Amino acid sequence: MHLDEPLSDKEFNELDKFLMSDRVGDEGMTMDALHGYLTAIALGPEAIAMAEWLPLVWGLPDQAEPTFKNEKELQRISNLIARFMNEIQITFEVAPQEFEPLFCVMEQDGKELIDGETWAWGFWEGMQLREEAWEAAWESDEIAPLLTTIYLLGAEEIEENELTLVDTPEKCHHLSLQLEASIPLIRRFWAPLRKSGVTTVKRDAPKVGRNDPCPCGSGKKYKACCGAEPTIH
């Protein structure tokens, strides 16, 4: 399968089953948490290599890997997660209006309520990978209130006086709706500022052409002086 192919229902369930297994730690991510986590990485201030963010998915001590049956299973699960990430990135690039957080839905008193807490926790964990870089969004009058919603739903600890904002399923439902509506705005904020994560080395001087005068001052062309091919003896 190519990395740009979305997961089929069968593959989604396969990854879900693995993440729910005993081989992943108690703090490991479920599919909804993983979706939130990858979303934060996909739209945040800079690109992050998979080698950095993947270990946190497992929730194991010292960022250890699960015990895979063999190399083939390792490659299989890693590939599914990479494609899950690419699906999010491609949606943002091609059809951002179609993006939907992977929220859970619960039924209470005959009503369906959205539970976005686990998704928000994953997103919050993704933000922590570049906590200092996210400060620019916290300083934005437009974006800070949107991040506060994610904080209330997803942070490990919130202030005691904030607990009343999330103490019923109905309140969490309304915050989850606000969170879903905020994602396009957060993405739009970072889009022009997002860094590739690759360091670009700027030349102090223009590149010397092979037919240009050699900068050493010999008077010869660069290709016949300092730019000459070394002689092999």
C-alpha cells in the first residue's frame, strides 16, 4: 500500500485492535487520541519527524517500543500509523473543509452527546512536543480562546476553579463542538508560519561558477584552480 492511501475499515480496525492490546502501555493512545495527536502535529508550528513523535504513541516507560511479533509486524503497524497521519495531512491540503475530528459519541437520556476529551488529550500531547513554538498562538487574541478549549478538555491537570466547566457530559459536548469549529482557524493561523523542520544553510557568498574567476585571486578560472577535479595517483 502507498503511504497516500487512506486506511480501509479493515486496516483501521486492525490498528485499533493493536493499540488496545496489552502490548501498548496503559498511557498508550487509542485511535481517537492518536487522531488528535497527529492533527496537532500536522497543523502545528513546524514539521516533526515520525521518529520523534511515534514513541509517545505507545505509552511505555522510557519511550520503549511494544514487543512486536517480528519485523514484519513492526513495519505493518508503523505503516498504518504513517498512512493515518498522511490521510490527515492530505485532507488539510486538498479538502480542509472535509476534516472531522475522530470524536467518540455517547448516549445519555436518549440524546447523543459528543465526547471529545480523549481526542483533545491527544491534540494537547501533540502541542507539548513543541510547547515553546505554540506560545505564538497563545499570544494571539483570536487563537488563545480556541486553545483554551483544547486545554480544558485535554490537559492532564486544569485549575480547580475550571473543573465546573467540564463536570458534565453536556458541558463537554458543547466544548467538543467548539473544538471542532476551531480546528480550521488554528490551521489557518499556522499555515503561513509553519516551518519545515529542516535547517537551511544560507551561503555567506554567492556560489562560484566553474567559469568564473577563482576567488583565491590567482587569475585563473575556478575550474582550472581551486575548483579543479583532484588528480588520482
